[in-house]
Amino acid sequence: MPVVSLKSIVDEAFEHRYGVPAINIVNDLTLASVLAGAVEANSPVIVQTSVKTVKSIGSDVLFAMWSAMTEGIPVPVTLHLDHCPDRAVLSECLERGWNSVLFDASTLPVEENLRQTIEVVAEARRYGAHVEGEIESITGVEDGVGSDTEAARQSLAVSLDFIERTGVDVFAPAIGNAHGVYKREPVLDFQRVSDLVEAHPIPIALHGGSGMTDAQFTDLIARGCAKVNISTALKIRYLQGMLEATREAEAADKWDPPTVFTKVEKQIRDLTVGLATTFGSAGKAA
């Protein structure tokens, strides 16, 4: 199955009320591992790259890795640029071949955010790509983007006006979710998702998924959260795998880097399979 659009993945998930893992990768090993996990689970997957990852690897190399690893892949996959406030990086990724982007202008006044998002949607359409939008900052800093100060939430009317006037394909509301590691179980505004979907049926992106409970995922996905973002959990699994393998190498005094890669690959692959199972996307690739 070839690489497909973001919209085809999230629209199907939204209609049938399951969630698709949207996982932030950091290098070639994590990309390969997430894709392997999606194939094992027979699940669609949204591979996400942060601006930091794009800049550290380079868009040309990153997209070449993506193209090589997804050639002939048997499950629906798409490449998404996560939380990008930089229009130049956004344009660069669209030109290279990213399937979708999240234009993060949430720190701007709503009207300016709306104006620029309309421009981004028009630009994305020229490449056959799709756009995720947001008007409220999701609490927490992720790869250098964001703030630990919780932003004020906009009214339902303002949110709906933004969705309708911009033509975004996915909307990411703030519902008490946060990037990073939760210090306690988050208190989430489930009704806000229902109110948005009831007023304007649109796939909702759930940010800050690392650390939410299975019950919270199940409830929010049933209400219309079709795209579920995971970043911190991958970073934790990645470093835990490296740490475990390094300690074993030290104990045995055998320093073989491929053993580290194997350990990390299994951690990330198992994470992806587990997320697909929890979100209900496992088995949905057929």
C-alpha cells in the first residue's frame, strides 16, 4: 500500500471511532521501528517529525529515509510535520513531500492565526497536503516549542469560526492535556471534544497522549479524537532501551552497538503495537 494522505487516515478513523497513533520519531532507528510496529499491528500510523528533528537531520535526508523505508509498505502511513510555528520550515517540508503539517500559530492573536492559517491551507493544497490547526497553546514544551503556562481556552463559537474559515482538516483543542510527563493524572474536558464534533464534524487531534490512561483514551476517541499524538513515551522507551543495553555491555565488557539498536528497536516496536491496540487501530489497515 502506498503512502497515503493524512485526511484519508483520519477521516476513516473518525467515521469508525478509533484512534490512529501519531508518533514523533527522532532518527532512522525510531522511524524504522515505528513502521515495523505498524506493520506488526496491521495498523495505519502517522509518523511525525518535530521542527527540531527536521533541522537536526535535514529535510532532504529525512525525506529520503522516509521514502526508502515506506516503499512497498503494506499499511497506510503518512508523514506529518508537528507543531511548526516557522513558515519557512513548513514550506520547506511541503516542498520536499510531507503529507501534512501542523501550523502552530497558537501564540498569535486569533485573527492573525486565522489569517496565516488560511494562507498555509492554500499552500498545502498546492502540494495535495493537509493541515492541522490550533488556536490555543497545548501546555508544555516539546522539542523547544510551547510554554509551561496554560493558555486561555477560546469559546466554542471562536473555535468553530476558525475551523470553518480556515478549512483545516484536523483541529487540536486544548482540553487540559499537556506535552511531556504528567505529574498526576490529567483532568480533561471531555465535553469540549463532543461539543466541537457535534457542531462541526471534524477529526480531532489529541495532543499530550503520553501518560493518559486507557480509559481516557477510549472516552476521547469515542468522542472524535481520531489522531492521538505520542512523543514523550517514545523518547522514554528509546533511552530506557539504550540504558539497559549499555548496562548489559558494561557488565559483560562487550561493546557491540548493534545490540543497543536491537534493544531500542524492540522497545519502540512494542510501544507502537501497544498504542495501536489501545487506540483501536490494530487490524484496521486491511
